[in-house]
Amino acid sequence: MRHILTTFMLLLGIALSGTAVAAETSWWQADWKYRKPITVDAAAAGLSAGTGRMPVLVRLHVGNFVFDGVAPDGKDLRFIAADGRSVLNYQIEQFDTALGMALIWVDVPNVSAAGAQTIWMYYGNEKALPGGNGQLSFDPDYVAVYHFGEAGAPRDVTAYANHARNPLALVDGAMMGRGLALKGDEALVVPGSPSLAITEGGAFTFSAWVRAEQLAPNQALYARREGPNTLRAGLDNGAPFVEVNGVRATADTTLVVGQTAHLAVSAANGEALLYVDGREAARLAATLPALVGDTLIGMDAAAQAPVPAQRGAAATPSPNETAAVELTPFIGVIDELRFSKVARPAALILADAQSQGSNARLLAFGEDEQSAGVSHFGFILAAMPVDAWVVVAILFCMFLVSWALMIAKSRYFGVVARANAEFSRVYREAETGGHAITRVRELATSGGLRPQVLKWSPLWRLYRIAIEEVRGRQRHTKTLRLSDSAVVAIRASLDAEVIRETERMSRRMNWLSTTIEGAPYVGLFGTVIGIMLVFAVAAMAGAVDINSVAPGMAAALLCTAAGLGVAIPALFGYNWLSASAEAIAADMSVFVDEFSTRLAEESEDGTLAAIGA
């Protein structure tokens, strides 16, 4: 038993070490030929705090990605989380293999400052269907996101579908591919909607990449009016500002012509914060007014009964009316325009500025890897979570113990069967040769029976017990003849030995029956737990497509398959061993009947020989 346990521990150690290695190099699915590791490192981007869930821009170009092996439109791209199993939502803004560039937004569940994480970009599957989905790539608090990558009226990629009303010209060379060209003659109009409505004292975030082509006083970037209520952001001779109901806060930073900067306004709890390139630049103590109308980008909204403001003098609002300077049009380029119905934290705004620019350092791209031809079963093993491995380890222990028991029992029954066969042959020869039943004892004493027979044959043990009983009674009664009661007593001794031998043969067989009945339930338990975790993780990640749940489901079902794989051989082995034990027990019963009958006959006819010491 000690040797069996030592071997088991060795095999278990090898299996666990192999599992650890497989976890490091596991491949998501066999149908994808290539993958690229992408390290998300908040510290490298200068972020001291995590952002939580964040749409991260993956900017591919010929310097970090070879566009060979990928579909021309990028439809075979898949992004997998650091755990190697969870599928991340993504949206392709631009993918051009001819130019060798791509812009892809990936929904990373948690960008943490605690340490770097590696996500995987898989590609190289000709049969793959398009997997990008902008509606799932941005969290539900984004109520409008415009990439300006398509012709016509700019379209909102979120599920709110707050598409712009009018088309404007697009230009190449913006911060991320194409941008919206504002020439001062027309504003981009975003119609009002329930999702874009701002409640009094509510929260709001506006962000965009801005490049001014001309600077002027009071240029409008974002403007909304509702009666006397106003919410505006813009540039005053290059200085960014935020304004609520005519009260303004201006940044000390000044932009120059041709400079691209990330501007953001985040408002909540009676404060409006202005960010320039991710850093707070101004703070305004103001509560947001209720606004439900259209949003204008690049021009001021039409004033509704405004109080005239005198040029060169500060306007003084009355208690019921607000004086607001009418803003001039902005001339320049805007890219990646976003509205949120919550106040985005400073960490996320900084991360956007640091990760979307041309000098972004949030992402680091590793060398592309090619699949080594791992089987589908290998991918299932790679997708197994820790709880599934615990169940499989338990089943593996049951497997080893049951097989060790079956092998030991089969060897024992084989040796016993051969020893019984040899003893039966010698016994039959003595019987057919007219010898007394004591002849076999004489052969054993003289070396006529091999030591293996004397050690392993239950028939020999029964024979020896019977002969010892006969010898004892002959000495006690001083006569060779046995009474009927003595023969019955000897038979009872033989029956008792048959029972003990039967118990010896069935020892530990209950483990096999436990394995047969218990292993499938252990595997089923692992499957149920695995399926629960798959759906829980999918719900938390917001991913409900087949690619996100299929690997986990397959891994969970593997627990049930493992349970059946342990139980089925144990069932076959148990039946075979039970049949072998029954055959040996039947031989012993037949021998007891034959020997008792012959003993009674020889005792009655006086041919029973004296048995010496």
C-alpha cells in the first residue's frame, strides 16, 4: 500500500505541474492560428489609480503588428482576458490591411494600478464571423460616442443610438484616423433625447480631442441651452473654459493652433471640473441646470430671450435671468466625442488622455505567437477553472485507488485460480488412482505439491483443515472410524473456512462499488458549479455570446465526463472480479461437498487411513 501511495503522489505532482505549464501557454480555441499578447500597464502610463472598466484603444500599425494572416476587415479578431478564457467585447473603428493600420476599442473589465495584466488578441480564422459590437464595448453610462469614421451624419455607437442630425465634412489626420471638420459655418447637432437629458443637479461628462485651426475669443465646443439655463465649454483665445448659467471657470493652460489636446468636463455634486490632457485645469462651483434640448458641437445654441451683454464689460445677471456671452464658432477638428450621464472619475479621464494619444504608453505589444496544433481537448483543459481542477483531482484519486485495487485483486484471483487448478488436478489424480483421501497430504509432505499451491490455494487450506480435524478425532477416539456427528462437525469447520475465504476475497470491494455510484455524482457536482460560475462571470462581464460561455461550459461538462470515465471501468472491473470471486467460492463449495461425502464413505467402509503427525 505504501508503494501505491508513493506512486500516486508522484503521478499527482506530475499532473499538477503539467497543468500549471499548460495554464501559462494555453490557447483559447484551436480554430484561431495566431495571437498577440497585449500588456495593459497603468503604471507605465503614469496612472497612480485604477480606472475599473474602460474602453481601451488598441492602435495597430506595421510597427507593432504584421497584417498577414488576418481577415481584410478584421472580422476574425477576438480579444481574450488575462484568464485566457473570458471573451472581451470590442469594436473596430478602422481596419485597413492595405495601409497597415487599425483602430480597435476593447472593453477591458478592470484597468488596475496594482499591476500589469496581459490580454490576448487572436486572429487567423477564415471561418470566423464578425465579432465586434460597439453597443457592448462601452459601458451603459456612455450615452453617446462618436468615432467619426463613417461618411454621412455621425453615428452614435452605443445602444442609445443618439445619432447626429446633420452630416459634416470629415478629415484624415485627426488623433484617431478621421475627425470632424468644423469650419465655422455649421454646428454638429445632436437631437435631444431622454438618455441625453440632464436633470437639475444631475451628473454629466463631456470629452473630446480638439485641434484648433484658428483661435478667437469665446469659441464654442459644446453648447446647450434651455431657456435661461446654459451649459457650455469652449476656448477663449486658446484657453479652455467651462460655463454654467453664465458663470465661467477658465484654465491657465492655453492651446496653440495645430495643437491636439484632450478636453473633458465632468460635473456632479455642485461642481464642474475642467480637464486638459487628463489633468484638472479649472474648477467651477455650479449645479447643473435641467437641459433636455439639442446639443450643438462647434457653435453656440441659439439664445432664448438672453440678457444683452455689453462688449468689454462683465454682464450682471438678474435674480431670474442669466446673462451669457454669445459664443463664436469653433474652427478646427474634433475627434472621439463622448457624452456620459455620470461624472467620470479623474483616473478614467487621465487614462483616456494617456492611452488614446499618439504617444500612448498604456499598452505594450508582445511578439505574435502561432498555435502549435493543440487538440480541441487541450483547449477544454486550458479553459478549466480551479474548482473544476479540484473535482478532477478528486476523481483522479478515485481512479488511481480503484485501478490499484482492481489490478491487485485480479492478480490475486489469478494466482488463486491457478493454485486451485493445480490442487484439483492432484486431488483428482489421487481420487481416480484409488488412493485414500490422505494421499494428497502425503504428496504435500514429500514435496509433490509446489509451494505456490500450498501458499495460495484455498482448496488446499480446506483440505488441510479437514485432515487436521480427522487426525484430531482419530487421536481422541483411538479409532480410525468417524461418527456421523464428527463428519458433520468437520463439514461445519470447512463451511466456516469457506465463509472466511469469501470475506477475504470481497475485502475492499466496497470501494469499487462506492466509486461506481459516487464518481458520476462528484463529476456532476463539478459540472453544476462550473456552469454556475460560467453564467455568473458572463453576467458580470456583460458577455453573453457563444464564444464567451462555450469554453467554460465545455470545461464544466468535462467534470461529468471524468466522473463517468472513472465509474465505467470500475463497473466493468467490479463485475469481472465479482464473477471471479463467485467462481472460486463455487469451487470451494463443491470441494467441501465432495470431500465430506468421500470422508463419510471411507469412514463407513473402513478404508479411512490413519493420519500421522
